[in-house]
Amino acid sequence: MTRPGVDVPDRRGRTGLDQVGRDLTGNPRVRIRDVRVLTSNWFVTRTTTFDVQHSDGSWSSEERETYDRGDGATILLYEVAARTVLLTRQFRLPAYVNGHPDGMLVETAAGLLDADDAETAVRRETEEELGHPVGEVTHLFDLWTSPGSVTERLHFFAAPYAHGDVVAGSRTGVRHEGEDIEVLELDVDDAVSRIGTGIVDAKTVLLLQWAVLSGPFAR
């Protein structure tokens, strides 16, 4: 039996996806025993069996599923004089099926790295989602946002933008990928006041809090 992504190429031309993680040696208390690919339709779901040594010295065998969609990057664009930030609004099916009223989330521009480095990717996503090229960008930090099951590491950036160069309410996105994105220009204090109600996306909350606590709007 042939297995797409393992023995034969999957739809993205990949093989050997069951080898990821087998050679890890950084933690002597963890021994990888087996890796099985469950799906590789576009992203990759794996089941990994491993032995782990506990604090009392005993060992146990564990099995975990991981979802590998690659790493990503996100950016907050800000205008200090106008005290504004540039965000997006778009439909997110996973949020919709898990209780969000309409699935329309307000977010910072973001996307997967694919074959690019983090800065190149975040510049690409800024132009695609906000219709606005950026100059110098600042790398802030990298975070794992759901480390219990998702392998993605998200690279966080910030950059200034020119207040008069943006058309708020315009529509952007890569149409052949099904994107239909609304550009939002919000007062930063208004945006922060919406955290937990109108703004419920984690990466966006983190960047807004950075902006007012230690970033360009810090007092």
C-alpha cells in the first residue's frame, strides 16, 4: 500500500513526511519511537509515539497528534501621530464553527512563511492583505500560539505606515485563494477597548498590548 506524503508524493509533491521529529536529541528525557502520517491533504497531521521520563525517574509511553501547517508571520502597522493601527476583517471558518457569531474576525495582517524567511513573508502578506507596502520593519518576538497540538511558530513584527496612504474600507486579498479582506484603520485606544469583544484574535491582542505597553503608544 502506498501512502501519499510518505512513499509517494502528496498533492504538494512531498514524501518522507513520517521522518519529521525522529532525529530529535535535544531533550534526553524524551525518546521518539514512531511517527505516523494521518493526513497530508495540504497541511500535515501526524501521530507521534514517544517515551518520556518523569521527574521521579520513571518512564511512560505517550502518543500525541500534531498539526503541521508551517510557520507564520504577523505584523502590526501603526501611525504614531494619528494614534491609529491598520487591521483587517475577514471570514474565519474555524472560529465560526466554534461559536463566533459570524466568523468575521478583526486581525493583524498575517500569513504562512511557505518557502520565504519571516520578514519576506510578512512584507508579502502586508501588501496582499492591506494593499500597503512597508519600509523598515521591526522583529519583536516569536511565539508558539497553541503548543499542545499545533507546531506553528509565529513571528511577530511591527512597522509604521503613513496615515494618508491607506484607504480604509477597501477590499483586498488573493481572490484565487478565496480571500475577501476588508482594511480597517482604527484608533489604537478604540482597538484596545475592543479586546475580548470585537477583537478576539490572539495574535492581534498580543500586538495591541505590546503597542500600548512597550511599543509606539506606550506612555
